[in-house]
Amino acid sequence: MGQLLSDWGYGVRHATSVEQADPRLQGVEGVLVVGTGLALAEEMARLRTSEMRPRPFLLALVTASAEQVPLDALLAAAVDDFLLMPFEPAQLQTRLEWLARRRRIGMQAPLEDPHSRDVHDRLSAIIQTQTEIANAGLELEKVMSLIAERAMRLCGASGTAVALAEGDELVYQVTHGNSMPHRGFRLKLAQSITGMSILRGEVLHTRDTENDPRVNVSATRTTGIRSMIIVPLRRVGSTVGAINVSYPEPNAYDDLDVRTLEMMGRLLGAAMSNAAEFEAKQSLVDELAATLAALQQSQDLFHSFMNHSPVLAYMKDEEGRRVWVNEPCARFYQRDAESMRGMEDSELLPPTAAARLKREDQTVLTSGQPLQSEQVVPSPDGTQYHWLSHKFTLRDANGRRLVGGVSIDITARKHAEKALRRSEESFRALIEGLPEAIFAHREGNLLYINPAGLSFLDQRSLEELSGRSLLELIHPDDRGAAANVLEGSLEQGPATIREVRFLRTGGQVMTAELSAMRLLFDGEPATVVSARNITERKQMQARLLLADRLASVGTLAAGVAHEINNPLAFVLSNLGFLEEECQLLGDLLPEDRLAELEDVLRETKQGAERVRHIVRDLRTLSRDEGEQLSDVDVRAVIESSLGLVRNELRHRARLVKDFEPVPLVRASEGRLGQVLLNLLINAAQAVPDGLPGENEVRVRLRAIAGRVVIEVQDTGCGIAPELRDRIFDPFFTTKPVGTGTGLGLSICHGIVTGMGGDITVESEVGRGSTFRITLPIPRASSGTPGPGNALPA
């Protein structure tokens, strides 16, 4: 307090008793005495009767509640004023200034002087205001209104206002008199003289607004203000607002008005500090009360939760004695919770189980780490229960270490797991022995493939497919359909069956019927996919379709040949008649005219003969002999086949026939023609169109080592080595997509091998291919060899 008085400009002397104070306090202006009750009043009375001259004012600082202040004793001691501790510094500063001024006025002039009386009245009014503030309590709105109204009256103002700073604005919170319309009005701090006082923390006195450059003249003219005093309001060391008084005439205020408003401002600042501190303390009290209520509610909720929980919960001290159990735990041991306090495991369980639990508790206490374990603990009636226990350390309110634990009854789960294991073992044994490919698939990864599935994909083990999705093993064009099957299994509806193509390790395509369902696999949901290999069935269907189509074509060809043969016979007969008639009419026609007619008839007859040969070849190709074999002239079959592809060949390559005499073979003339026709068409398509002079198709016929050998050789593009071994596989083709079924050579292979022969291929990329057919020669062949030739087509 001495430092505070020094900061205010007072000289300070200290004394611990009246005897010590009497000689040291001569000539002082005032004496402050701190004490409690009657002892304080006695000290004040002794000071008043001392010989100090001139007599100082006496201010008692009472360290007691208002009910304990000895008012009568203080009045009897002629104490000038008192303050209850604790108090705000502004309160002490105001009292000291008022008491000092009153003393000086009393010493210098009688109270009958108007100025002295005015000062005395103002100081009395300020003291009275301070008392009223104390009575108003901490309602800041009332305090601001009281101080504003009292300041307006003491300064003789026409209006007063209290403005508070909010960010970069000020808000007129309380207004009186002519300032009343401005209540709630907002202004930028930097745009008003009141804001200037707040920003600078200075008292501003405007004697005439018309001549003061700090004033916004247009605003003061609008409000009719000519004189103003503005005092900043400080709260806990910072400026938070301002109080001002105004008057419609210039030079309305003097220095006494400025000091009066300053004192009122200090009172309001102190009140605002008290209110802020009270609000903070009240907020703390409210928060503490809410915390206590929440704590109690939390504790009640905890007990309710634990007692209604299905788990067994407990806490033990370091010696293993129970300090708390929930009601389910007490019910399991057929006791009440209170009676279990202090009980150890050895009092409740068989020795083996109790020792095991004791070891677990010590492990948790020693390591300080949580522990999870599964235990079999019997109930008092001997029933074995499986428990999943979680144990951990904690401390009570006194800091003692405890072991906390919760145990969950997993007996039913253990029985279910055992049954599930038996079921899964049976299920796995079943799918291991199935001939169909079975895949277990979860979240995009293969979990399991049965042996049939590994064989289907040409894989040795599941590890080779680790981390891969089932969709990666399916042909790209069919992955959408396969994904629909997998997604459909999630809906738990009937299994959807789709045909999809799988890709084997070597690139071979396999067709399968795919279906899926949602099942538990290794204890977790998974998609179990079944793939039935229908590759051979699809190949057979394709062969049957092609055979049916070829049979239809053969039937059509036979019908067309029959229909053409009849009119063709008339055409040839009439052409012969016309030739005879031309010879008879030779003497009647000019020589050149006769030659022209003979050329026309000859060409017409050649064309008709060509048609007859084509019809004959068609009948040979379409002849339905079933599986019956007969003696066949291979050269005649080759000639028939060449006749059918002559037009296809002549635009692409020159035809070279290299025939040696060969015996008859046992074969099907129609089917052998079908094979040769297919090979000749393939040879023609293997060379580019439009370059017959640069390309060649050569057909050889010879007999070697008891077999007839037919070779169809072209100078086309050839076949890559990696594709050569698959050339006779069903559905494999080297032609562009859409131009071949991949069944032609497969069917040719089947026909030739069915007749006891063989078909092979030799090829070199960029140089061409040679397809070689070998057929066995019967031991007693009656065929007659024909002459070989090499004629260009």
C-alpha cells in the first residue's frame, strides 16, 4: 500500500503504534490506520487526542465484514471516513483526494465561500455516489447509469454518455439528457473525438467545438454540442471506454468540472473492474458447481452402467484383495458386492485357477502394461465358463496402485467356434474332393483354390496367385459379367450362373460356368465361386453347329447340282446339234462368218462343260457317306477341290500341281474333299491379293513308305513358332477377329485322324507354310497309279 501511495504522489511515513506515530506524524495531511473492531476505534481515538497540529484527517481501513464494523466507536473517535478491506485502489484514491481537499478548504477558507462550498458539495456527492455504487452491487448497467446521471448533474451538463469499445468501434451504452437519442449508436473509434480519447487514454476538454480541430464539426452541429469533456475509462490497466459530458454553449466547463468527471471516471472504472472480477469469479464458481454436479452424475452413471453391464468388473489392491466389484460379478460368485470387499481369489476359486489369476495380476502390476487373456473359471456350482479378460493398472484417490479388470463371458462363442471348426473342416474336405474349380474370394483377393481349380488354371499352388484377384484370371471381355456374379452373391439371392472365359498360364482359353454365393470362410464372410469347365462341351457344340451348317450347305449344294444338271444336259445336247447344223450350213455362209459362229459355239460348250465339272465337284464334296470308308482316288478328289477354289486362287497366286502316281486309299471321298478344300482356301488367304505372279500355291501328291502323302504349300506369311503347336486346337486361329472360327483345322485334324491318317504343318515366318496329310495305303490296293505332271494353273 505504501508503494501505491507513493505512485499517487503522496509522501509516506510508517508507524506501528500511536506512541511511535505522535512525534513522526507532525505536519502530515492525513493518517491511515489498519485494524479490526474496537481495537481499531481505540487507536483512532488516541490519535485524535494527540498533539498533532494542524490536525490531519483520519481514515480507518477496517479488515472486517460490514456487520463487524464498530460504527459508534468510530464516530466517537471522530474518524473522518472508513473503507472495508479489500477495496479497489480507485476507491482509496477517491477517498484520500476528497478528505485532503476538504481539509485544505477547511484550513484556507470558510465553507460560506461559494467555490469552497461547491467543491465540498461535489466531494460529498462523489462519496455518496461511491456509497450508492456499493449498495447497487455488481449490476454494471445500474452503476453506469448512476455515475452518468450524477456526472451530468455535478458538471451542470445538458447531456452525458458512457461509450464502450468493441473492436474498432465504440458503442454508446448509457446516455442521459440531450445524449439520450444516441443510445446504442455505433461509431468507428478513429472517426470521433470520443474514440480519440479511448485510443490515446487521455482526458480531452473541448471548450468550443467550432474552434477545436479534433472535433468533427458537422457532427457536433447536428447534435448541437459546443462544449465537451471526455474521460477514458480504465479497467485492470487497459482503456475500455469513455464517459463524456456536453453542453450546447461554448466555455461551459472549467478545471473543477474536468477533475469531477475524472473522479467519476475512476469510480466507474473501479466498478467495471469489480464487475469483471466478480463475473470471472462467479463463472469459476458456476463452472466448479457444474463440474461437481457432472462428477456426481458421472459417478452415478458409472455405477449404473457397470451394474447393468453383462461383464464382470472388479478392482483389486496390490495384495490381491478386492476393493470393488460390480453386481454381475457378485452374482456370478453368488454373493453380494459388499461382502466381497477384501476377498482374495483363493477364497472364491479352486487353487489352480486362483494361482493363475494371481500370476496375471502380478504381471500387470510389474509391467504396468494392459494384459488380455482367456481363462476357464468355474462358478460356485462347478460349471466351467470361458472368459475373455482385460486387466490394467490404475490408482485410487490416495495414489495406491490397483489392478482393474473386466471379464466377458465367451462360453457360447467358444462352443460356436468349435462347431464352426468342425463344419469348416467338413466343408473344406468336400470342396477339396469336388471335380469343379472352387475359389474363395474376399475383398479383391484370392484366399483359396481347390486342387481342381489349380488344375483348371494350370497352376501348381495358390502361392503363385498370391495377391491377385479372381477377375485377373478371366478374359478381359468377360470380366464385367464375372463382376456381376460376384456382386450378385452379396445380395444373398439365388446364385447367378454365367459363362465366362478363363486364361490359363500358357494363354489357353478355357470356358466355364461361373456361379457364386456368400459364405463364411475361415470364420469370416467371403465369396465362394464355383467354375464348371465346359470347354469341351462348347467345342462340341461348335463342331455340331458347324457340322450342321456344312450338312445344310452340302444338302443345298446337292440340290443345286441336281437342278443344274437337268437343264445343263439340254444345253450341251443343243450345243452339239448346233455344231452339226453349222457344218451342214457351211457352204451357205461366208467363211469368216462360219468361223465366228464356230468360235462362239466352242466357247459356249467349254463354259457349259466347266459348269458340269463344278456340279460334279459339288456332288463329290456334298456326298453324305457317314462313317463308311471306300477306295478313293486321291488325285480325283484333289482335282475336284481345286476346281472349287480356282477362282479364289487365280487372283492371288499361280497354282502348281505336282502329282505322282499313287494307289487308291481307304477314305471318305466327301470328307477328304472337305479337308483339302479347307487347306486350299487357307493357302489362298495366306498370300496377299492382287500379286498372282509373285506368289505360289503348290499341291504335291506322292506315295512314300506305304502311305499317300498330300502337301499343300504356300508362299504366304507363315506361322510363328509359339503358335505352331496350337494350330490344331479348337477355336485357335491366326486370322483377324471376325474372319475365322478357329474350328477349320481342328475339324480337319479330326477327319484325317479318323481315317487313320495324320496331318502336320511346317512353317517359317515370312516364307510360307506346308500342310502335309498322310493316309495309309491298303495292303491289297486295286488302285491304278496315274501319271504325274507339273502344270501351272
